[in-house]
Amino acid sequence: MSAASEQPAENMALLVADSIGYVIRGKTILTEVSLQVHHREIITLIGPNGAGKTSLIRILLGLTQASSGTVKRQNNLRVGYVPQGINVSDVMPLRVCDFLNVTGLYSVEQCQQMLAEVSCEYLLTSPIQNISGGEMQRVLLARALLKKPQLLVLDEPASGMDIIGQQGLYESIRNIRDKHDCGILMVSHDLHLVMAATDRVICLNTHICCTGHPDDVSEHPEYLKLFGDAIDGLALYSHHHDHEHDIHGNIVASEHCHSCEHNENAGDDHDHDHGRKATQDKK
């Protein structure tokens, strides 16, 4: 994975993927996927099972090599990653604090402080094998935040949580962005909750079907084609505010655009003013 050219960090994307393609054993997983993640931006990647979401995340993280295209990251970019889950052997005596500090870089106080931030400080000395699936996801989030990431990548962060836990997590996403001053890229299936937590949605089904402000994407024909049955009769939870953040993270007035247009250069366009603009790839 190559580094981006030298320039002030606030004037460039944290991560840029250009025309990513991925083929494995003759099966096409991703085609011409392009995206950018900017400082203090929250992007949610959605799509049906088999759409290539996890494959794309692995490529962006450098864990899988793309068949075509390029990925560039800001120089020395600190990335925190929260996977869908992790299995810890029952025969390994490991407390949560030990798991958080496997690298030996953090104090007990730092671990407890980060657990408190994700509402799990009571787990500090608990055997990690004894915690619930939802608690494990919060511990994984705390572990990622200990790295003081500039980019936080969350793959199904609410996996294993009940509906109350999911809502609480997604409501805290913006607070995490603001407190840690980072960009966030997450994968989610929780359509009824995630719309409130994100600035921009990317709908993926091997290629980018549509992208834009959550309200516009939720009404886009390609989105409805993929999720219409799933959301029939379900009220999507939406959050509205009258300001945006500029490239430096400062609050600025917003002017939402309700128009949709064909997405001829999906990867090159970036609405960092979080404008309500949905785009569509030509088929």
C-alpha cells in the first residue's frame, strides 16, 4: 500500500481507494470501487450479504491484495480496527485488561479510562471468556481507541448486541469522532439505526450502486432495489442538524442539495460538506 504525497494532512483524504477490483477463484467480488475518507467524516458502507463489504475493508487495511486499482493512505496514518468478532481460547487465562494491553504499551489506568468511554469499565478484570458478545464488541472498540487512531474502521460494530445496545453504540459514534478527532469508516446492516450516525452512506453490491447523504440514499432506486423488502414498514431512524464540519473540523452552515445525479466518477467526488447528494453508477 503506497503512501500519499506530502501535503498538509487537513487538506487531503485520510484514505483514497481508486478503481478497486477483486477477483478470487474466478469469482468477481469487487469492480471499480472508488472512495475517499476524510478527516472527521463518518462513512457507512452498506450492502447485502456477499456484496464485498468485508473484502473491501480488508483491502483498505492492507490485509488483502486487490486484483486491480490502488489504495493510498496519509503518511504514518494511525488506524484502529474493530473486527466483527474474535475468538479467544477457553484455556487461555486472559483478563480484559490483559487483552487490551497485549502490546504492553498502556497502563491499567489508560485501559480503564477507555473502557469507561465505551461504558464497560466494570469489565477491567473480568475473564475475557466470560463476557457477552455485545461486551466483546465494546472491548474491541476500546482496544482500537487506545491507539489514538486518525482513522477508525468498524466492521459490523454492533454485532452481538441487542437493540438497546445497538442504539447506544450508534448514538456514541459521533461523540467518538468528536472526542478522538478521527475519520470513521464502518460496515453495518443496522439500517434503521445507522442512518443517524453517519454523514455519508456508500451502498455496495460488488460495485458502488449509490452514495450520498443518508436521507437521499434511503430514497434512491438502487438502495430500494436492494433493501426495499427489508425496510418495508420499518421507519428509518434519521438525525437532522443545521450545521456541518469543514475540512478542519470547524462548524459551518450547510446547504443540502436534494438532487441526484448519475455517478460517472464515484471515487473522485467527495462531498465533505456532507451535502445531501446521492449519486448512481451507470450500469
